Amino acid sequence: MAKEKDVSKKKFFQCEKCGHGYLDKETAIKCYLFCEKNETCSTKITKKAVHFPSLPTHLSNIDEK
């Protein structure tokens, strides 16, 4: 659901679905649950992110046309 990460001596909790990082575990879990249910990210939740992945993992299987 949410795993703790330590990057440059700063800890955050990362959504295991999309990769966004948050300062608190509760927000990371909310993000995970939203991503799991909707297969997309919530802008309301991700505006609280402190770490942004280059491409969310749940979007990595999109075929290019």
C-alpha cells in the first residue's frame, strides 16, 4: 500500500501504485486506494505530494500509437 522511503535524508511515504511520495502515511494510503479503484491519480491527493515519479507505474503499460 504505502512504503517508507528515505531520499537525501528526507523520509516520505510512497504510493505503491503510482509512485507519488507524501510526508504522512495516511495520505499515501489514500492515494493508493484511489489509484487502485480508479486506475488514475487524484489531483486533490497528488497536490500534497512531495515526490513525483517521472511516469506513474500504473500508466507504464500504455501502448504508443
